Amino acid sequence: MSGSRSSSLTRLAELCLGLLLLGGCLALASAPVWTLGPSVALAGMAAVTMSLGARAEERPLRPPVFAALLLVPVIACALQLVPLPQRWLGLLSPRAAEIVDFVLVPLGLSSSRPVSLDPPATWRALAGALTALLVFLTASHLVRREGAQRRLGLGLAFLAAALPVLAGLHWLAGTERLYGLYTFRVSTPALITPFGNPNHLAGFLGLGAAVALGAARSTRTRGRLRWALYGAWALSSAGVLASRSLGGVLAWVIGQLTFVLLVWRAERAEGPGGGGKGRRRWEAPALVVGLVLLFLLGLSAVRPLEAELLETASVGGLASSKLELLPGFAAMATEFGWVGAGRGAFEAAWPRFADRARGDTFTHPEHAPLQWATEFGFPIAVILLLGVLWSGGWLLSRRRMGSLQLGALAGLVGLCLQNLVDFSLELTFLANAALVALAIAWGAPTKPQASGSPLRFAGHVPVVLAALAGVVGLFAALGPGRSTLDGATDALRDAIAAGRPAAEVQALAVKRIDRHPAHWTPHALAAQSIAGGSATPRDALAFANRALFLHPHHGPTHRVAARALLRLGAREQAFIEYRLAARAGDGGAVTEALSHARSTSERVSLTPDPARARHIARQLPEAAQAIAYLQEVPFRFPDATGLELARLALDEARLHLTAKDLTRAAEAGERASALAPGALETELGRARLLRAMGSHEASLGLLKTLWARHPGPAVGFALVEGALAQRTPKAAFAALTQTRPFLSAFDERARWLELEAQIYDLEGAFHRAIASRRNACRLTPTAACHFRLARALERMGDVAQARDAVRTGARLGPQPPPETTTSWLGELERRLAAQQGGRDGASGSAGMETDALLRRLGER
């Protein structure tokens, strides 16, 4: 075959690999499932043309040893998809067999199942693993040509640098829609790029920055290209800072430091006579200038990163961060210790092992070794981890590497460390980009085979056939991998929204359950559909029980089970389910249960903890019911703290006060003080209770005693409120002034300004009161704050500004706005229209102007 023909085949392979990276990046970083098909096609075409080009050029195909490690997930995924008899499945994966017994067998579905708890996801993972293997094999061969190695490196560097430029164009256009077409549904990232997750964006930009820096320092890079690469490094680094990803910034710092250390070691190995040092003297000052510029560009991201770092470093931040979830993920991994839950099945399987209800959906553990352990099992995870550590150690120990290779290796170090707290390498695009960088770091340019070599086309036939078989296998995997968890859920919800009969919804749910055995949503939706119809409640209860077996902390499903139990007459169990729904975060469960409760004992059985008891008491329609309930709750929680019981006693005292029973109110207040003696919250509650009973002097004396022991905003604000209740603005101002030095948080300052406004209202200084309320709204822009401002403006007759304040409050409040807010806004609109119409139709006579002024004063 001619040299031009061989060159064309190799260039075609290189082009396919470039299109794979470019297209994967632009297509939402390959996050959508549909991008897997084009990735498979381009990876297969690249592998086949690479093999044919290698034969024509007489270059041996010698894949790095890392390719053997990439075969491990391919084989593991294939084995996880083999259907097994239930007995064998029970031996290999007892948890999977348990799901088959409880979930699938009662529905009449086949009990011969694979190890994977989500076979379609594992089919997609198999296709992704094969694609990764083909990408690495292709790239590891292409980098043996020095020109191809440089082009792949430059492609990664400039592709990363283009993303901050794209974000800047979106910012200039003033749009938050990607390409003007797509809107991110979950959140709006700081930089509008194809990456919806800022951590993933920062990971790729950190890799691209390191590759750009390595390519810029290469001895073959000169002139404008060198400056362009330094510019790409600066853009990518600035993008990392602007992404506001703490993990991404730390990974970028680690990558840059690793590159510096590797270059320092390489230059020491060259010795005093190493070439190129004089030519690179100017680079150190240039890098310093670049770092200063990056610091200035990153000032906008410093405060968010500082706040995130301080929050994470605190004890409470650690408790609510990703670190809190690691023990739970490890516990799940031990449950599937030998064969795993199935590659890609974490999202479906995790809810069963969560320790409590959480509002977020977890698709990955965000810790690469734990992900391997949960999805592959410990044996495969150990093999993968040891293989990665050995490969990284071998690469870092190599002495003779080019600058481009060092940059790729440094970027990979940062990216791999970032994946200890992230899952960016689960994205097909980022995994392919990392494998191309690994091929650059691993390989070195070689010369073609000498003429007369025994190398023949027959030596390449197995490789070509393997590549073709891989492509065929990839496309075969795309068929069963089309079904997704979101797709199954959306299909059922659409059927329910369309009003289809419960039997049809149930049949559709069974089909989805057959494809995704560990997914709880089809069971929950089927239970919801059946419970809302005329079908027997036993069917709804059966689906609800299976859903709760797979997701024990789903509140709405507990509520569906409670409804079914009520229809079956099992009231005690029904109220237990209502309580579990409330504990799982279903806010409407208690309200619904209270409408069915017939006695105080049933109301008490709804109480998940003493803190929720106060909320339940407020929902009871009669004060007598609430008092009886609050008196019964302490017997249900004998281990409750004194402060928790004191809060209940204070609530009881307020209810007695509402019923004009001052004696029992005072007794409840004294009981609260005895339950938590000396507690600030209890004593403040007693002071407010005394003031409400008319004992202003006793309340003031208690507050002054508290101020001597606990000076701060809580006591100070109570003193101001007491003075306002006695209509003594001078005393209120004195208490407000002494409280000011203790203010720290924005909400405390806003509360201080609102009390100041109330004092001004008491003195008749309405304009000053409005100014204070405006400042409070600037500090804490809430709906309630703007509504208070609107009332004050309305009293002053400023209808236009009152309307604007109501609009702002309606926008900040719940959507849609309450009916009272809507009617209030409509009334202001009508009054404003009447005022404007009166001005337009006025004849200009003094009499009509006087009438309008009198009307405004009358409204005021």
C-alpha cells in the first residue's frame, strides 16, 4: 500500500478521534444517553482505520500494558449481564436474590436474573468500557507518530481553552441558555458551557491547563504557537477559578505543582549542560506575570471558595458534606462485596441502603474506589485500584519524558485525585479525554519498521477483526441499554397524567420493573395510581410495600400505604405509616393524618419526635385538642430533654392564654422554667408570656436579669418588644442601641432595622420608618420584608411604590402567590389607575387639585 494511502488512513483515525472529543464536549460533555451511539461509531472507525494504517506503515501494534487493565471492566460488565438461576444468584449476590424474591417473583416475572440490579445501565457501561478501550488503543498507537502526538496534545489544550471563551460569549450575550437553545434544569452554573456540573468543568479545564503548559514548554514549540499555548493555559486556569469548584481548584493546584516538580526533576537529570535552559530563562518571569493576572481574574471566585472551604472545614460542614456519606457507601459496598450491584446500577440500588431521607438523587458515590467496590465488587475494585496505582507510579518514575508528556501526566494526577471527591471520569467525554492524555504520557514517538521486516498484514488481521467485533458488540449493547430510569419514570407519570386506567398503569409499571428490578419509582407510581382509583387497596398496599422495600425513606409512598391501610381498617398501622412519612420529610402527611384522627392517642401516634409535636399542635383546629395533645406527648417520649419538654409547656401556656385561662397559663410557664432552669430560650418564653398576661414589670425585670447574664440580640430584641408594647419609644431606643454592638448576621441586622422602623412608627416619623424598612429589605430580601414595606408605603399614600414592593414580595414568595397577595396587588393597581386617570382628566383647576390632595390625606 502506498505511503500516501497509509498516511490518509492514519489521518482519518486521528480525525475520528478528534471528532469524538470535540463532539462529545459540545454535546453536553456526553452526559445524555444518546451520545453513546455516535461515540461508539467514531471510536470503532478510529480503531479500524488506525489498524489498517499501521499495517500500511509497517508499524507494530504494541498496546501499553494499561490496555489490559481496561479489559477488566469490559469482562466484568459482560459477566454481570449473564442470567443466573436463582440458586446461583443467591450464592453470588444474596442481596440481588433477595430483591428477586420480594419484588419480581410476586409479579410473575422470571427469577433467572443477572447480577446487575439495573441491566440496561450495565449494557451502557459495557459499551462505554469498550469505547474507552478502543480510544486508548487508537490514541496509544497514534502518539507514536510525533506529529500526531503533538496534534492530540494541542487539541486537548485548545479545546479546554475554548470553553471559557464560550462562557464569555454567553455572558456578553446576556443569556443563560447554552447555545441560545438549552437551559440547565437542575441549576445554573457560574460559567455557561456544555458542562452542567462545575466540578466536571473544572476537572477538564485543569487537565487542559496542564497539557497546554507542557506543550508550551516543549522544545518543538516556538513563536506564536508558544504564546497561544500560554494563553490557552491562562484561559483554562482562569476558567477553573471562575467555576467556583473547590475540588476543581485544588486539583488544578495539585496538577500545576506536580508539573513543576516533574520539570525540576527532568532538568536536574539533564545536568548543567542540558540544552534549552538559556532559551527558557524568560519563561519564569512570564509565568509569574501570568499567575498574578490569574489571581486578579479569580478575585470574583475567592469569596465563594473561601466560604465553601470554611463551611467544609467546620465540624458541621464535615457532617453535611460528601464525607458524611462515605460510611454509607462503604456499607453498601460490603453488601455486594463479591460481584457488585452491577456497573451503572448505583443510582437504582442506593436508595435501599440510605440511612435516612434525602432530597437529592445520588447517581454516583463521588469516590472512584468506592464506586468500583459498589458496582464491581471488592475483587475487581482492588485489581483496578492496584492497576491505577502501579501505572501512575511507573509513569512518575520514568526519567526521560518530553515536556508534553509531563504536562499530560501532571493533569492526570490532579484529575484522578479530584475523583476521590467527584465522579467526572464517569462522563464518557472526560474519560476519553483522560485516556488520550494517558496515551500521550505513556507513549513515545517511534520510527516505522525497517524494510524487509517480517511484519505482514496477517499480524494485523486479529486486531482489525477484534476492532470490528468490538464495534458490533458496542452497537448490540446500545439496544438493551436504551431504557433509562428517568425514561421509565416519565412514561409512567405521563400515563397517570393522561388519566389511563389503573390496570394499564400497573401493566406498564410491571414492564419497567422487569427492566429495572431495583428501581423503586415504578412501584410507587403504580401504588399511587391504584390508590387513587376504585381498585382494591390490597393491590396498592402491595406495590407500596415493594417500593418501600427498595426505598424505605420515601415519604409519599408511606402516605399511600397509610391510605390503603385506612381503607382496610388497620388504623394503628396506618398512623404509623403517616408518622414514617412525616419523618421522611413529607410535609403534607401530618395534615392529612390529622383529618382522619379521632382521638388524642391517634394524634400522639403521629408524632415522630418532640420537635415535630409543636408543629402538629399548631395544626389542630381547637385549643382544647391542642392542649390535651401537648400534655400527652411527654409520656410518649420519656427520653426527651428538659428543653424539648419546656418548649411544649410554653406552647401549652400560650394556648391557655388564648383561652383566657391565666391561672393554667402561669402554671404551664412555671413548669417550663422547672423543666429547663436557667435556659435562655425558656426564660425568654416566660418573659413574653408574662408580658402577654399583662405583667409588664415582671417581664421587664426578668429580661433585665437575662441581659446581665446573656447580653445579645435575642434578649435585646425582647426588651425592645416589651418597650414597644408599653408604647415607650425612648426605652425602646435605649434597648435597641445597647443591642447594636452584638449584631453579626444579616438576619439579625434586618430584625434590628424592622424594630427601629416600629419605633419610628410609634413616634410618627413615618418617612424614617420607610427608610429603615428599605435597608432591611436590602439586607434580607424576603417576601415578608417587602410586604411590610408595602404596607408602610400604602399608609403614606405612595401607591406606585407600594405596588412595586408587593410585586417584589410576590416574586420572592411562594409560587404561585397566595390569593391574598394577588387581590392586594390588584387593589393597588386599580387605585393607581384611578389616580393616573384623575390626573389625565384634570382641568387644572385649583379646586380639583385640592380634592385630590384631600382624598390622598384621607387614605393616609
